[in-house]
Amino acid sequence: MIDFIAAHNGGIQMFANGFNLKGWAKTVEGIVYTLKTVGLANCVMGSSTMDFASEEGFENDGDAMKLWDAAIEIYNWEVNGVAD
């Protein structure tokens, strides 16, 4: 299950067990696909690159978290039937 994320090259890397790369995506749809395929842990930690995303190819520092949050919102609706 995905339990660690990092901003990388304008997208988000998703890891299981903190270091096992399971996916990378620049789109909400790509992130949701990975989450549906691999699963999502109850607790997901983020690299500091998520806070400093402009250093990893995003236009603004907050853009990686916006991308992740948008994907989580869709994932929660499609998988758990829960809307924010």
C-alpha cells in the first residue's frame, strides 16, 4: 500500500514500505490509478519535496499537495463512496 509520497519531475512518486517505488504520475487520473492498483495505507507520509515542489518541477510550492489532494478526493469517492 502507498505510504510515502514525494514530488519529482513535476509529478508525484508513490512508494510502499517507504522506499519501494510503485508509481509516478503527473495527473490526478494517474495517481488515482496507482492508488486503486496498489492500495492506500491509513497513514501516508510525505517527503519535504512535497513542501518545496517548485524545486521538483512544479510551478508553485503548494502545487504537489494540490495534485495529491485532488487525487485523494476522487479516490475516496470512487473507492470508499466518501465525498469531502
